[in-house]
Amino acid sequence: MPPKPNYSFEKRQRELEKKKKKAEKAQRKAEGGGHADAVVEADAAPSRAPVAPESGPVA
């Protein structure tokens, strides 16, 4: 006969994982940085580069 599942242990593990993710998210938010900010900065830099050569004199 297979062992009986320990549902309370599984539930506690899920709760701990949620708590850990929530703490990590709060830490990222407190630092002021985030993935969204990094993406915006990464998109902004390359978009400026092509504009400069086009605005120069055409030879």
C-alpha cells in the first residue's frame, strides 16, 4: 500500500514559496529597479542611435 500523502507539508511548502517570491518582489520594488525599467532604457538607447546619422548632412 502506498504511503498516505502529507497534504499539510505540501501546503506549507507552497506558502513558503509564495512568501519568498513576495519578499523578493518587495525588495526589487524597494530598490527602485526592475525589469520594466531596464527594458525601457535598453529600447531608448538604440532608438537614438539611428536618428543622429539621418539628421546629418547628406553627401
